[in-house]
Amino acid sequence: MQNWKFSQIIINWQHYFGRNNLPWQKNNNPYYIWISEIMLQQTQVKTVIPYFNKFITQFNNIKSLSKSNLNKILYLWSGLGYYNRANNIYKTAKIIINNYNGNFPNNFNNLIKLPGIGKTTAHAILSLSYNFSFPILDGNVKRILIRFYNLKIENSKKKINENKLWKIINQITPIHNAKKFNQGMMDLGALICTYKKPKCYICPLKNSCQYDNTINIQKNIKKNKIKKKTIFYMILQYKNFIVFENRKKRIWNKLFCFPEFNNLKEMQYWLLKNNIFNFNYKKYFYKIHKLSHLKIKMIFINIKIKKKIKININKNKCWYNLKKKIHIGIPKPIYDIIIQLHK
């Protein structure tokens, strides 16, 4: 199939069957497109929509976002996962206000320098906001190209695979109406050419697609080994107050969480060090939390104290009131425990 014909089929299909009423598609606002593209990294549209609406209601432009603080941003992000994205949004907002007078950059060289914005995200912002002819190569687009052209993908040659796919998508992305084409490719991958059980019978590319003759790409992708880890969390509680720590670790970085320990001995040492002796000690319950690379067995130990003992409360620790809604970022599994404690 000729390149122009491929792109025209996608554009026509998108016009009639694509997603044209997503909340970030209004007015071609680059700020909205940027927030949505960051949220959509490794997250599905249906999950992102309520978070996007809540976020934009609170921060309707880049100026209001830059004037906020990271804790409030992480609070709105809580439950969406991959929290480094929220950190990058905050950093980028500050840079745009300080270096670009609050105007969102409209060229690739400036965009690519901003935290959290890679090649595909930069291209998406430029094409979806300004209709510039920049190709997008996200997971949906890659899957369509691999299937349509019957490409042999080798796990050991990731860079070669990427270069091959970039070459193809560059050739078929039209100069005019790139916005419609890019949106169509993403929509086709999300709605028709899905990872599992693709709906080939209604695909607009079915007459030329070579997917029937190719190896199932799901079997061709080598799965990373999931590591297992057990972590103890101390719920130190005085009446309606619990102790929270602001994390400085890779997982849930800068979010607030119960103090974390590798074993019970570490926890007991912490209690002795902080002169905590008289308390009711009980195992709260277990919880399994799965990340993309890690399976965590979470063991929560509820320690109730009779008076609010002075411990080293500083900017990295705080007493959290279970009866008050405090605007800080809390990981979803920890927030679930808070709900249980509140009950």
C-alpha cells in the first residue's frame, strides 16, 4: 500500500469512528495536551479522564500550576501511579514560567529539553496542538506497524527496532492533517488493533495488513522477571493521629507513607530510639501490591500509644489527622489503609 493511501485511510476512519470528544481535545490548548500526554504515559485513557478533569479544575493554566506546591500536585495525582510524572510536570511548569514567560514552547528543540518530555511526547504536543507534521510512536502505533508490515522484532536489538519503526512512521505521516492521522493511529491501536484479541474484522487496514501471517507479538516479547519483596509498615497511632514520612526512595518518591522497615527488629529499634515503650502492639493485616517490576508483600503493624510522644517531627515527618483531609500525596495502597483506620 502506498504511504498516502495508508494515511488517508486512517484519517477517514478517525473522522467517523475515532475519539473526538476527549476532555483535552477542546480548543487545541497545548497546556491541556501536555498534561494529558504526561498522564497517558503507561496509563489508559479511561483511567486518565477523571484525573485529568480533577487536575484541570484545580489548575486551569500553567500559571496556577507553577504557583502551587508539589504536595498539592501529588495529592491530585494519588492513585494514578508513576509519580515521577507529577514531579516532572511541576518542574516543567516552573521552567516555562521562568524561561518562556508562561508561553508553552511550540518547537521541538525547546520541548525536548523539558523534564518528562521525550521525542514522542514532544511530537504529540506539536501535532495535536498546532497540527505540525510530527510523527508519534507510542505503544499503540508500534503495535499497528509491527502487525501491518509483518516486522520481525528482536528483543536484543531495541535501538535497531526503534529506528526501523521511526523510519516507517516518518514516511507515512502526512504533511497536512498530521493531527488527525496521529489521533487516528492512537485510536486504532486502543480500540481496534488491541494488544489482546484485535478486532481485525472491522479494521480499516484489514485488506492490506499482514498480521495473519506473522508470529503473535505477545509471545515474542520477553517478560521481565518480577522481583518479590516483603516490607513492614509501622502505623504509629495516637487517637486520630498517625505518623507519616515523606519518602526519599525510588518507589513513591516524595509521597507520604507510614515509616518503612525491612524487618521487625528494625522497627523495634526505631521505637526504642524514640523512647516509645508503652503501647498496644498488633499485626494489622497483609496486602499484596504489584508494580511493573516488583511484587510487594506489605505487612502493616498497628502500634497505638497512649500519649502523643515527642519524636523527631520535621519537614520529612508529620502527624496526620485521620479526621481531616490534608492535601498531600499518598500512594493508593497506603490510602486504602487510611480508609480502614478511619472506619
